[in-house]
Amino acid sequence: MDVKMLVAALPPDANLSEWCRRTGISRQTAYKWRARFAEFGVDGLAERSRAARQPAGRTPNEVEDQIVRVRKELSDDGLDAGAESIGWHLRQRQLPCPSVSTIWRVLVRRGLVVPEPKKVPRRVWRRWERERPNELWQIDATHYSLRDGVVVEIINLIDDCSRVNVDAFAVRSCTSPAAVQAFHRAAERFGLPAEVLSDNGRAFTCGEDATKVVFEATLERLEVVKCHSSPYHPQTCGKVERFHQTQKRWLACQPEPDTLEELQNLIDRFRVIYNEQRPHRALDRRTPASVWAERPKAVPAKTANAPTTRITNHTVEGNGVVRTQGFSIGISMAYNGQPVTVVRTGDHVTIAHAATADILRELTLDPTRKYQPQHP
């Protein structure tokens, strides 16, 4: 600083070249110090960093800012905001897109990701999936709390091959008739699957009980193969289990619904986002809808002239009769005033208790009689 002050203190008419020779300082350096002193005063003589303003290989600040902006948008919307997802969205917007590892380093540098070097690497595993859409659907239910704290359930169905969310159905409780209704909602959009996989929940399978639940009985009549996972092994239904997490993360960023109808509107919105807009990592960043559209579909063993299925809700009348679609069907006076669900496929009718999902009666309608007695 003393030498710099001497240079700055030299009179304008001084022989600067001679002074530089005597002090061993280059003329370029001397002129630089004098210019800084003239512009900034004593502060201009302080040492400055010699680091490059833009280090070689460093991602430009404007690109880093765009990465951070996209991550915030995705996080605020409750969508995946990892490095691969950010890169996909940058490319979709035709913006500069560095490599995935570079995006990850930017997120670390900006304090948005905390590295976990001690984390144990995941074991090598092989993904199990079917080759064609509709070859297998996975079904499961997950709990969700409304704004007032009332706990309801969402029944989700996922196509194993394309990952399409074929239906998401908000219900008070996941009973077997409710599962049937969700299944038929999905079938109306995407057709019948060849198989359906579930866990061992009472809504989906009878378990050790010999009496089939209405969900199993419905699939059997439609000749859709029903299979279930091993007890205490949720990985078998891993795709729909993982979808629950993705769906709930998105719901957590939305206004809390007050009613089942509001919740249904929200999950219907997310079903469109998930199927048609959100890239899926397991599908090489394609959307489930695009994979569904490009592959041939599987069908059940027998689908020709398959009868339609109708699901209706009723209350058992005082004489132990259920009136539905022009028929009076005898049940039992023990169920007077209780709610039941009627599933009719062609002339085959299954009547289940709406609360317990127990099958109360199965029969084939006699079209020549309006009253179907309990003991024909």
C-alpha cells in the first residue's frame, strides 16, 4: 500500500518512467494504481481478487437462476423437483439445459439439496412389469384427511405397464362395493384388464374366509384374473403404493378440501397431470398416456358380448325385500332398513351389505317373475 501511495502522490508532471525504473515497478502497474486512486481514492488501492469473474466450466449465473426457478415452481405445485425432472422441464421450454450432474451440483451450491455421502447405496434390483397395457392393474386404497379432520379413503388403480392412473375414487370407506365401483369407472375409460393385483385387504379378497367378497365375485364373472400379494410384502403392489405418495405430495400443495366432492375434483385434476403432463422416470421421461397409446392392449380371456354391469345402492324394505331395476329380491327381514349395494351383470345379481361388504345373496334373475323369492 505504501508504494501505491507514493505513485498516487507523484505530481502530474513527474517523470513516471524514471520513477518506475528506480523502484522496479512496471509502467502499466503504476498507471493502473494512479487511475484507481483518481477514480476511487485510497479505497481503490486495496488488493482485489484475481479470480476470474466467470471461472472456466462454471455454469452461467442466469442458467443457475433458471434451474432454481424451475425447481421452486415444481415444488410449489407438489411435483417431482429432482435434477432429472428439472432438466426435462428446461428442455421442454427450450432453455439451456446442462447435464443432470451439473443441475445437481447447482442445487447443492444454492443450498437446495443436502448431500448424503454416508447413505447406503440401494441394492441392485430388477424392475418387474408387464409388457402390455391392461395386462395387469394394481388396486389399493390410502387414507386422507379432509379439512375438518374426517378421515376418508382414496381408491387408486394403476396400469402396471404404462403407469396410467386408470382411476382415483374418493370414498368414505374402502368397502368391496366401493372397490367394484372404482374398477368399473376405470373399465369405462380404458377397457377391462386381464388381471387385477391387490393386497390382502378385506375389500379386495376373502382371505382365509371361504366366502368371496363382491369385488372377487365381480372379477370372476367378468373373467378377469384376481391375484393378491403375499402377506406383509407391500413391494408386490409397489407401483400403486408409490403412486399414493406422489398423489399425496401434490394434494399437500393444494387447498384442503371440505367434502368428498371437492377431494374428487382435486384427484381428477391430478389424474390428468399425472397421465398426460408429468414425465415418468421409469418410462424414460415419457408420460404414461403416451406409453399407453403406443402399445397394443391386453384383454381378459373372454370379452366377446360381455354384459354390462350396473351398480346401485338401496335400503332393505320392511318385508326384507330389495327393489331394483323392476325386480323385488328377497333377502331377509333381519336386514330391514339397512343399506345394501346391488351389482348386476347381465342377469346375475350380487347383493352386498354396504357397511360390511358381506355378500347377502347371489342369484340369476328369472325374467318371467318380478318377485325373486329368497328360497325359490
